[in-house]
Amino acid sequence: MPLYSGDRISIGKFVIGSPMPIVVTSVFYEDVETFIEKLQNRTLSDRNLYEIRFDMFTEREVSDEEELISALREMDIDYIFTFRGKDAKEYYETAIRKMAPAVDIDMDLIGKINVKPSVTRIIGSYHTSDPAAMMNALETMMASDVDMVKVACSYSDDQEFLADLNRIIDVRKGRKKPMAFIPMGRTFWRALAGYYVSDIVYAMNERPTAYGQPPADYYYQAFKSLFY
């Protein structure tokens, strides 16, 4: 597990706070049928924890979301449902009502979702290029009732990233809520964040969903060196 880890929680079959950070594979496709077909023919593994970037699907009506969640439940696939942009609240309420394993919601929506989760884990997230704003958001979400916190920040040099990594280490020493720190820029920063503070890290599948996002194998190779 990271040198400074949080309490254990589960997202479906996956235990966050395991000996190594959980690698989450971010995916998006034209439509639900394409995604399900790739799982059925084993182009995509049924053993991964996925982040489904439903906002990046071409066909993304609420009815498509409901079809997706039902199909993944039948296939016993665990995932984090993510939707950025207009009407996000409706999509998240649908995901929680349909008992998705986890949802990743923007910090601005915390406390505004009108459906109470019964099994769904709530991940509060904040994305920025301002380190000070990120640290303020981290403190705010750590004090909220979300199950896990994710902060992402863009960096241009090592010193800036390492300064924030040290600040987050200080926060982690006193807070045990699970978290992910996503430094956007150089790929190796993401692996270092996983080694020190992140309970989960994000990998690309066919195409990245954020700058500097590596394939899953990159993390596995890096963690072999860092953790063993």
C-alpha cells in the first residue's frame, strides 16, 4: 500500500488500501453496445476495476446509462461511474439509484445529490491547475461525508509537483480517508503519487482521458520497482 495510506474501503470486489494501489482503467466508447461487446469477447478483461467516462460516450442518454449499469451488473463488472458537464446531477442520481459500485462526482455536487446511496461509494473529486486551490479542495472534501477523495492538478516542473506531494503527505498523516492524488504532466509523477499517497491510480485503455495517463502495465512495472 502507499507509504501514507487511508482506511480500507471496498468498491465491489476491489479493496482500496490493498498492498499496492489499485490500478483503475479509464474507458469510453461510441456506445454501450461496443463496450459490452469488448467485455464479452475478452478484448477487455473482466477482472479490472474500470472508470467509465460516460460523458465521453457519443450515445449517452440516461436510458443508455441504465442499459449499461444493468448489463455490468449481470456480468459482475466493478467500476466507477464518472460524468462531467451538463446534467451530471441526473446521471449521478440514476447511477446511485441503480446501485452502481461507485461514482466520481465533482466537489461542487457534494451534498446536492438527492438520492442517498445504499451500496454506492461516493468519490469527491476536484481538478485544477492551481496548487493552492487543490489543497483547499482536499481539506474541504476530507471533512465532508464522501467515502473517498480525488484531487488532480497540472504541473510543469518537478519542484512544483514535489512541493505539493509533500503537502499532501502532511495531510495524509492526520487524515485516514482514502484518496487519490493525480499529478497531470509527467507520467512518472503518477507512479510516485501512487507510491506515497494514492490508494488508486488511473490508467488509459485505448485512449487517455487525461494528460500523462499511462497504460496499466506502466504502473505494474513501476510498482514492482518501488514496492519490492
